[in-house]
Amino acid sequence: MGEYFYGAGSQGKGWPIFGYILGALLGYIAVEMVIRKTWQIVRVRALLELIAYSAVLGLVLYIPVSGWSGYEERIPTAHSVQQVYVGQELPLGEEARNEAYFSQNKAYIAAVLNLQRELVRAHSEGKASLPKNVPLATTVIVYRLDDGSTMVRRYTFPVRPFETELAKMMGSEPYKTVRYSLDKLYGAAESITIQSVDDNERRVVLTAPKEIHEFEAILKAEILNMSYSEMQSEKYPLGSISITNKESSISKNEPKWRREISYEWPASFHKLTAWMEQKGYADKVVIHSKDILSIRAVPIISQEIGPSQPGQYIEDYEFFRDIQQKHKAITIEDPKLWSTVLEKRRPFNLTLNMEKGTYLFQVKIKPLYNSDAHTGYYILTPKDITPELAKALLPGS
């Protein structure tokens, strides 16, 4: 119950405590009924037993992972680590048995240990609190030690203070193998679908084995060459990639969703873009200014973002409509500036610390087959807005 309310109650630290208390109470009532074979369990002694039971169990759960036992500050030595796994989730099932996800690379092990060392140091110096409205990372580390034991740690921390350590670790091939499931790119997929993120009518499906092999080889090379800054980029992708692998020889009835892998096609994948252009596929997927019907923009004022909105889902079109009622939308007429908006746009995402001068853009895209235009909403921050676009955004321009 504590774990459930920890995930469901992200707005306050009191929710997990409430979950633990509620879980202890309900669990104790259920056990009392089973043992005594009666509904009549309400008595003073039962309340005292519940308090004692909860206190003892709380200590049993807390002491092994508390600072008293040195759990938080325990870091294995480099020579004692045989293999390491790093991901955003604990490896379970097939992932836990997948040796491709556990690396013996000494440089990678050193980078992981260095990140953990810095996280522990920050915690011991009292910097463990998580600031609000800043990018956070969740990292799970699994060490396989030389004595046959396994050591597991999970950390949630602000990204910025640890960017140097993260860049060293995340730029390594073992990390990318886990994060991007590179072991599943072996050039023998059943099909590959590349489509626009804005409009699922604009798509290309590869089924020819030669093209599939070439595409996956280039995609894998592009991912391995990605820098840390490219991995963290918020720029809008040119398209999305969905790869469906063939059924494995082990399981003939493997469900399709387990055979699918998804990737983004960022503009920084120049070799992949060149391959798509050479094959004549790029124009069938990528949205250009010629595909635009209209673009309008409204300024995002900090007062427009209510305190309850961050962390909660809000429809982009509703937010645009609400702002438009207070601030007249500005229409961008110049097709050259349409290309700028498409190139610089970021996904719609609201935070309380939104920079002054940030705009929300409404982009209407020509349909290929349907009668209705596709509408997308995107963010451009001040550093994304060129002088020409800034001039066009001035009232009365």
C-alpha cells in the first residue's frame, strides 16, 4: 500500500506514510479475522498488538536499508564487480537473464561506480532533497559481485549537478545497449514502419530484407554515435520508427507487442536521413513548410500556468484556447518562418519555471487522405526563436 500511494501521490510526501498506515491496518484486520475465524475482533488489546506489530515490522524493514547499517553509503570496489547493469527499471524476466544487458567493460564499470560515488557524496552532504520543477533522472544499478552476490540500488536525483558523470556513463555502448535494446537490432526484422510524429497518414513501411538490414545497421550506428547532449535533446523528431521482429525460434506464439521496438528519428541522425532521402522515403514522412496550412502562436505567460497543472495532464488545444481568450493569437504568414517553427519546435510540455518569452504554436497540416487538417501544438523557448520570427511575433506585425 505504501508503494502504491508513493506512485499515486506524487503531490506530497504524506501519501506514502498514509499508504503504510492503511496497509498495516487492513492487513492486520484481515489476519486477525483469519486466525480468530470471526468478524468480532474489535478490542483494546488488538489495537495495542497492532501498534507493536507495526513498530517491529517497520524497524525490520527500515534498519537493513538505513544509514545505521551503512546501506546508503555502501559502494563496491572496482575489482569486486564482475558485471554491471544500468537502466531506468529493474531488469525482470528475460531482461534479467539477458547477458547482453550486463557489461564486463572495466571503463563502464568505473563510470557507473563514479556516478554512484557522487550520488552518495551528495546525500551524505545533505543534498538529497529533490528540488521542484527541475529535470530528474531515475537510475537502477545492478552489480554482480565476484563472491556471487548481487547488489541493487535505485536513485532518483536532479540531472544538472551530475551531468559530467552521466555523460561518461550514458555515452558508453553498454548503457545504450540497454536503453535502446540494441541487441534486438540484427537486420532480420519482419517490418519497419517510419512515420511522421504529427500525422500517421505520412508513413513508409519497409519489408524488403535488404532495406531492413541496411536501415537497422545505420540506425544502430547512429545510436552508438549519439552524444550525451543529443540523448537529452528536447527537439522534435523528424519521425518515429517502429520495428517488428520475427517470431523467435523459442516461442512461436510470441505476441506482436513483445516483438516491437520503438525509436525516434532525430534530425541529428544525418546518415539515416541521407539514406531515407536516397530511397525517396524522406519526403513521404517528414513535414515541410509546403505541407502547412497555417501557423498561429500565443505567448505563454507564467500566470497562465496554474499551480495544479505541472505533473497533471492538460490538453494542448484546451491550453491554447484558454490563452487565446486573453491574448490574441498571432498568425505567421511567411512560409520561410514556417520552416523555422518546424525546425526549432519542442513537444508540448508545461512547467512552472517556463522561460519568459516562450510561445505555444498551433500548426495545421494538410491532410493526405482525410478531409480534416491535422493540428499540432508545440513549444518554442526564447533561445529557439530567431530574430526574424521574433519580429513576426510582435503585436501588430
